[in-house]
Amino acid sequence: MKIAVVGTGYVGLVTGTCFAETGNKVTCVDIDIKKVTKLSNGEITIYEPGLEKIFLRNTKEGRLKFTTNLEEGIKDAEIVFLALPTPPGADGSADLKYILGVANDLGKILTDYMVIVDKSTVPVGTADKVHAAIAANYKGEFDVVSNPEFLREGVAVDDFMKPDRVVIGAKSERARKVMGELYAPFVRQGNPVIYMDEKSAELTKYAANSFLATKISFMNEVAVLCEKVGADVDMVRRGIGSDDRIGRRFLFPGIGYGGSCFPKDVQALIMSSEEVGYNFQILKAVEEVNEIQKLHLIPKIKAYFKDDLKGKHFALWGLAFKPNTDDIREAPALYIIDALIKAGATVTAYDPEAIPNVQALLGHKVNYAADQYSTLAGADALIIATEWSEFRTPDFEIIESKLKNKVIFDGRNLFDVLQIRSMGYHYESIGRQ
């Protein structure tokens, strides 16, 4: 098939590259000239494990191309995917100006039947708005489909190539057939393609992410309670996770969720609910708990240093909101850094991928190290904010030789409590004694 993908951000680039990998001819469109130039020259613009290899293969073989010209990009395309940003507005609602702007432009240049696919995470009713925007300028046949993405940063290629399910919101049988043919190579092992109406598909995406965010915030509340009553959250997690009605995933306590999806999607679903007069109380609590949890380590740090952090220096391992990505949107590490600096402390940080993004955001407010151990020199304590694999089994002799104090505040519960304390460390984590 010939496919156009409008938007070359995280979702757009993964989507376009993976469709090209199955033999489709894909043209990605973006208004950012510098980005398109880089991509056209074979320079990938996001960090995602496994993506660069197939990106380079498909650009080399001519199945994946890039342009800034929308009309050129959609020429002869059977399907156009809209993978555009939907940033939260001041009230938390999703801003649809980019999607509706492109929809308006499409209406002016369509000449034949085409399936227009909302791939971005959008509020309920967006497909209708996109249809109206196109129909204002184009009177021919077309269909608007909702096809939400369920990609996890760090494993997005696997998620796309081997999806748990594909959700397609479309009323038209013609559109359903086109989408079914497109996704057939991805579901050969029998994973379901679930057809539904557009509004249900739009809500499915928000409901999925909000439910996962709810599991995270619930477990973080359990962890806080464990600290107060003397229980061990790891034992509680194992106890409830073995119940197949609950499941083991997303029950690991920490310092809150971040990234581009969960915070934005929870906010957007709250706002969408309020627009129809419904008070989504659980999600408001989820959001409130998460904001508090991002700073859960700060009182522990202050208590250890007798509420005086002025002049103290901290080593920080991890800046991205999760491992295997360079995404720092709503990353708990940024909240920790801000609180420490406001308290008069300084920070030297290391992250395998996210340092350039933090430098662009914070500049010289933070010192940056070339590796995890270089952060430790002269530091009063080590703080762990992201669970990168290389942090899980560090050389504790090097840590001891460089830290001023054998003190670790672990926001991701990487180490065994008894083992690390047997080495003489003052070690504090989440929900464990």
C-alpha cells in the first residue's frame, strides 16, 4: 500500500518506519524543515531501541521517504495517518489545532477517496471534527478512522510489529476493509483486530492509559502506607500480583509516572468528562497522588540531613522518565532537581540518553557527568530516579570510594534492602523498611 504519515514525532516516525518494514511505500510529512532534512539524510531524530536499524534499511531501499509538502506527501496515498501533537491546554484538555489544521488542508487537496486515520491520542468526538473540517472543503468520498496507538517507549518497535491488539474505529465497511488489509501482516499469530465505532476507539486509548496510571498511583499509595505501618511493599506486590484478576504488571512502586502519555491522557480524560458534566473522581485522585509521589524522596533526604540541604551536593542517576528512552516530559527527576536547587543544594546528573534534552531545558542549573560513577565525586548522597539496567548492579566499591557519605536514596527500589545495608549504606527506598 501507499501510505502517508503526517507528523514525524515519536508516534509518527515509529508508525511510518514499521509500515515500511512490511513492504508498504510510506511518505512522512512534517513542517519542520530541519527535521525532514535530517531524516532524509538518514539521521534518526528520536532514541528508540531497534528503530534506527529498520529506519536505515527502509530509507535505503526507498520505501520510507520524507517531505515538508503535504500535497506531495499524500499523492497516490490510499491511507493518511495523522500523527500530530495534542498538547494539553491550560485547563488540561487536548489541543486539537494541529490535527484540525491539517484536516482543513487535506480538504483542499483531496481528489479521490482516501482513508484518513487519527493515530494521535485524541478526545472523544475528534473523528467527527476531522470529518467536518475536511468536508468543509472537499465534497467527494472519504472516511475518517480512529486507530489509537498503544506503544510503550523503549519497546515501541516490538509493540508495533507484534501488537497485543489493533483497535480500529470505523463505521464504513470500505474503511474497515482497507485497515484490515493494512494490519494483516502484524496479526498473523492471531492477536485480535477489534472493530468498533470511532468514539469507542477514541475512549479506549484514554481508558487504557488512565487505568495503567491508576494502578501505578494505587501501588504508590500502598507503598506509602507500608512505610507508615512497617510492612514491605515488595511482599504486598507479590501477594496481590499473583491474583490473575490483578496481574503483576504496573505494580512496582516508585516516584511516580511521567512521559508523554499518562500525565496528558489522564488530564484529558478528566477534562472530557467534565465537558459532559461527569466528575471522574478516581482520575483526579490518581493525578494528585502522582504529583505528590514525584517528590516522595525529598522529605527523606531532608530528614537525613536534618532539614538543611544548603551547600549539599547530590549525585543523580537517571533523568528520563523511564529507561530506554530520552523522553524527559514530566520526568520525576526534574521535580527532584528543582526541589534540591530551591533548598540550596547542587546536583550532578547522569543518564545514558536524556542529558541533551535536560541541557536544553535546564542549561547550567545542573552539572552533567560522562558516566554514572563520575557523578559521585564529592557528593553527599546518591539519588536514583530512573531504573536503567546499568544502574541495577553497580560497583559498590567505586560508589563507596567516591561518595562523601555511604547514603543512597533509591526512587526505583533497585537494590535488596538487607544486602545493601549489610555493606554499611544508609539506604532508603519506596515502601520498604
